[in-house]
Amino acid sequence: MTDHSWAELEMQQEKSLNELFASDPDRVAKMTIEQSGLRFDMSKTHLDDAMLSQFAKLAEDMHLGDAKSALFSGAAINVTEGRAAEHAAERGNGDVQAVAHARALQERMRGLVEAINAGFMGDIKHILHIGIGGSALGPKLLVDALGRDGARYDVKVVSNIDGAALTEAVKGMDPHKTIVAVASKTFTTTETLLNATSAMEWMRDGGVADPYAQIVALTAYPDKALEWGVDESRILPFNESVGGRYSLWCSIGFPVALGLGWAVYEELLEGAAAMDRHFRHAPLLENAPTLAAFCDLYYAQIKDCQTRAVFAYDERLRLLPDYLQQLEMESNGKSVTAEGVPLGRNSAPVTWGGVGTDAQHAVFQLLHQGTHLIPVEFIASKTPGHDFDTAHHETLLVNCFAQGAALMAGQKSDDLARNYAGNRPSTTILIDDVTPSALGALIAFYEHRTFVNAVLLGINPFDQFGVELGKQIAKSIGENGATGFDPSTTALIAAALGDN
């Protein structure tokens, strides 16, 4: 059934973007969705009515409606690990018991935030958040985007095991006035615990008698944090069924709740909850995450595009491409279906990107004239994040919109070096302003978009076994040295680490 649906899609005759606009004066309205302070314009993609109808049929064949119900009901949709995926419950949308449990844990976090603000942990000025992967990328994005003005505490996020990253993070910090938040779902993550141990050494070297008194643990396994030495009053648990790359909504968001304020954290959750409701209830072709996933699948599966580019035309969103790399590639970078059989088609494309207008002077040459067809996503805000001359923001937006127009229109020239083929797709997400609510909605949009892509491919987006093999080999090298490896790896270990 699904093979037939894909075959039908592959047989569709693609019109050029110019032809699509010429043949349908209502195309912009049909392919634009406004929700939660965001405008999603997908009109500069090659999807037409016939393709959308066929994607709707594919969604029916793959039981997307049932999958959505399972996601929000708390069913064990993470089939390989036998658990639910309950990040939406953190926003109040999901199984009643899961929602109640999430709220109780959030209230626990709120209590600690209020206690710290009242001086429970002393005169605090800095927050050093230590994590890796989803335990760091989400908080880092949120703090960078929302914490530029009016943050109560100075917040730094460290993930890299390279000690240079930790050295840079603690510059200017007073160890006596620093809370170290250790974020690890299992509280066994090697990189995170080593960084945390070194942070405690930095505190001791700075004269802190009891560094544990300034540690807060963010984990789904509180017993592990207790064993490590963290006081129970400073442990903020979260539900095991919340995946790492979906965890910024729970206690992993502690540096946002403390550093930027509880009101910011609540507004973030409310924005995501609004997108949850839109995803659950909006009709298929008026549903922003679903329509975006149809675009993704068309280019990755039918046009064989190997990458997807995301460019944030707003400095506040400069870390969004990094965040999306993990969300999309760790979720859907799979070669096996949820049933355990070979996927038999492309998985997720490579997500990459940067910041406009910087990227225009670095990589846009390839986008306009290179041999690769690369769908581009532009993200911009109607409201600037600064008080300088409005010419800055106007120029920024003009450049954003001009790039999308140029990719589509192209320009013919007898001089082939100056010829632009055009007919290159892009989507644009225009935000009213980079507020906590809008950012929450935007991130939830990407989560649900990733989920729809997975369902229509038959992939389980909630496991990540592919990240484990390298960890296992690294552990083996640490324990056993350069034994049992290929000649290249053996020589590299010997050259860099001696006989270890």
C-alpha cells in the first residue's frame, strides 16, 4: 500500500515554481499557515494540489492520525525501548497522569528556583550548566535567544569534553557565587560527569569548602545523582519517557527557569502547548508541521536531495541550526524501520545552516549556482532584537526575502558563469517577535514536523542507538588500550597517547 503511494508520488509531473504561481493566484494563501505568532510560507516549494492529495493518501496509509493519538495518549510508541515519548505532557498535552506528574516536578523546580532567589544557596551570580547533546543544546539555544536582556543570573552552558570549553566558560565567574547544574538523563554520561568533576575542582581551588552545596542535578535517575553526592533537595528529576533531545521542557530547562525567570519558562511552555494543539487538531493540509513534513519528504525522497539548509536571519536564533541538527538527524537518521526491516529509501537529509547575512557571503554561491539541489529554509523576525537604527533590521529582512526570490526566479545570461538556473525551492518562517512563547511554538513545530517525517517513513524517531558504538569503542580504548583495532586506529592511539 505505501509502496504504491510512493510510486504515485514519483509519477507526479513537477511544474516549475513560476508555473505554479502563474497557474494559481491563490497559491500563497493556500500554502501559508499562520499560528502562534508565526507565519509559515511554503508556497516556494514544488508541491501542488495533486502532490498534496497524494501525500495525504500516504499519511492515511501510514496511519498518521493513529500515531498522533498514540503520541499524546502516552502509548509506548518508542517501540525499541518500550516506552512512551511524553515531552508534550511537559507542556500540558498528553496522558492525564503524565501531565499531572510533569506539573508536580515542575512545581518542585519552581520551589527550588524561588528558594535560590531568596538566598537558599547563598549570594548567587552565575549558573554553569553542564550537559551534552539534548541536555545542552536546548538550554544553550534558549539562553542565547531569550537571555540577552534582563537575565537575573549570568548563564554559561558547557558540553564539550575539551577542557578549553570549560576554561572559557568559567572565565569571570566567582566560584563562591556559582551554581553548577549537572544535566544528564541517566547521570552516567562520561563527558558530563567529567566536566562536573572538573568544575568542582575549580570551585575547591577557588576556596569553596563544600562544592556539593552548590550543585543542582537534573536527571531522570535521581538515585544516581544521590550516589554521586548531590543532596536530595538539589535534585530535580524528570520523567524517563522524555527523550534527551526533547527535554528542554522539563528540569533540563532549569537554567532558563532560574536564569531568565519563571515567567519566561512558563511562557515558553505555553507557546509549545499552543503548537501541540494546532498539530493535534488542525486539518491535514492546514497543519503547519504536517505540511512542512510533506515538503521535506518530497525533496528527500522524490528529488533525492541529500541535505536541507536552515538560515536564521536573526542573531538571536543563531544556534537554531545546531539544535535542529540533533533533533532531525538523531531522530530520523535511521536505516531500519520501526518493524526492524531495512528502510529501503532515503532517511533524514543532512541538516545544516547558518546565520544571515553572514552565510550569503560564504555558502550561498553553491545554493544559487551549484549542482546540488538544496531546499532552503529562512527564519526571520518582524521585530528587531536591538535598538539601533531601523535600517539594520530592514536591510536584514530585505536580504532574507531577496534570497528566496532569487533562488526561485534565477536569471538567464548568455555568459554561463553569470547564469542562475532558478526554480530552487525555499520556505520562510516569519515570526512576529522572538518571544518565549513564539520560540516555544517554533521548537514544538520542528518536533512535530520531525515526528510526521518519521511516521511517513515508518521510522522510530525516539531511539538513538547509532550514537552508542563510538562510545563503546572509546570506553574500550580507555580500559584496554590499542588492542583489537584496525592498523590506522592503533597507530593513531600510539602516536597521540603512547602505549595506552
